[in-house]
Amino acid sequence: MTTLAHALRERHGSALAQRTAQEYAVLLLPHLRPGLALLDLGCGPGSITLGLAEAVAPGRTVAVDLDPGLPDGIDGVTVLCADACDLPCPDNSFDAIYASALLQHLPDPAAALREAYRVARPGAVICVVDADWGGSLVWPEDPLVLASFDLMARTRTGSPHVGRQLRGLLAEAGFQRCEARAVARHHGTPDEVRGFASFTARWFSTSTLTDPVVARGWATPEELTATHDAWLAWGEQPGAFFAGFWCEAIGWADK
């Protein structure tokens, strides 16, 4: 994992740890039952993993991540430090597969889903969920705030627009009966807007993130400071509002 990727991981860690299966695995949960073998790709801190594991217990749950934040053995979950594109698992191992906010970070998300298909048992269900930065609503439309999304996107190894591709990526990997949907996650109260603005502004004042950006000539220190201040000012606007897409897709391994 690169220094920049690790910094991004640390930045989002606390937010990711607040996510639950009830909120972020809505499409998958109705298809889970006790006794299934489940694989969580890119488990991160594991807050979603634990909810999924509870739904399939006493079935086994395997959580995979390059830098897992979930200790091995908690609530019957086996944690593997591994690459989602090169899983140390036999063919036809799992009845259910899940990935949240993983594919946007991969240079080849299709490779991870081909691996998922390989380890999926006949009839297995897969659910992938991810963000898509396209079509985000931002008001007021401060030029520095709007331009900052392009700069943040450049630091990612993968694509910030992978959400719209989820159904197609599943089909390309071999999964059948694929369905997709999108929901808008929004910040529209004074506390929500101020918190989102402060969280985003810190991106432009955190040296582990900004130093590589400056070194690569993507922005000057002065430009980063101005963007940081623009976000904080945006967050104090009485009419400030943000909404962005969160996309979900589900499919089956009809082998």
C-alpha cells in the first residue's frame, strides 16, 4: 500500500467504523440465512462484517483486507490479510460475497470480481456497494470547492465513478440476474454540513496527503490552503447542502 493510499485509509477509518450491515448491506441481508459461508472483501474496520457474520452464524465468515482492522477470531470471523484480486481460497468456497467501498480503490476492479466469481459456489449471491462522485449536488457552488473534487480524485488508484459501473462489472465477471440501484446520501443540517466541510477541509491540510500532491505538481501549498479555507467557509453558509450517490448491485453465480 502506497504512503498516499495509507493516508487516505487512516483518514476514512473512523467514518468507516460507523457503518453497519443494516445500512450498507440492504440488498444482501434478505438473502442471508444461518449456515451460509460468507466472504467480505475489503472488510476494513469490520463494522459491517460483524453484522453479516451474525446473519449467517453458525456459518463461517471470512474477512479479507490488505490492512484489516478487525482482529482474527472475533465473533467467529476469520480474518485474512490478502489481496482481493488474488484470494488464498479454493474455488467454489462461499455462498455469499460482499464488498463495500472497495472497488473505487482498485486499478482493476473487474479482476477482483473475477476472483469473487471463482470462489463463489453455484447459486452464490454477491453484493457490491460503492460511491460515485458523478452528479453530486453542491450548493453554494464555490469554484474552489467544486475544483477540489477533481484534485481528490487524482489521488485515488481507482475510479471515483465506479458506482455506476457495478451492475456491468458483475455481469462482466460472470454473475447473472444482476440488479442495481442508487441512493443519495446527503448533508443538509447545520451540524451535518459543518461536519462534512470540516472533514473535507482537513484533506487539504494533512501533510501525508498534501505533500505527495505538491511533489507531483498537482497543486501549490497556497492553493491547498485556499481550498481548505473555502471548504470551511462553505460549511458556514446558511443554505449549504451536499448530496452524493451511493450505488449498490447484486447478482448470482448461476454456474
